Amino acid sequence: MTMIESPCILVCSVDEKTGYCFGCGRTRAEIAAWLTMTPAERRAVMEELPARLVQVERRPRRETRRARLARERTERS
């Protein structure tokens, strides 16, 4: 089975103003279609995400699981 790259950081909440997920920057439609998108379509969406995340109204207040695991790996090194 091939692993599909995903920008999900397990903060699944959508900013009502922009329509972007606070965690990953995707729209609800993109999240729903992610597994059926071609690799090229997913890459195109992922290229837009940094600019989208700047637009969301607020940031998550808690540390995400992905961020915590990355921090713990860095601390152990």
C-alpha cells in the first residue's frame, strides 16, 4: 500500500471567514476529496497552503500531536 502525503496535523476545525482548516489550510471539499485526487492535484493544493494559513483568523491554542512528536524527537537528539 502506498502512503499518501497529507498536510493534516490533526487540528480539524475550519475558519468560517476563509473556509480554510486552521491546522492544514485545506478547504472542506479538498479534505473530502484528498484520497481521490491525483498526486499532481495534491501537490498543487499543498503549494497553496502556506499562503492560506496566513489568512486564517486564529491559530490553534494547543500543541498538535504532530508538533509535539517533532519537538520530542528534536529534544532527544
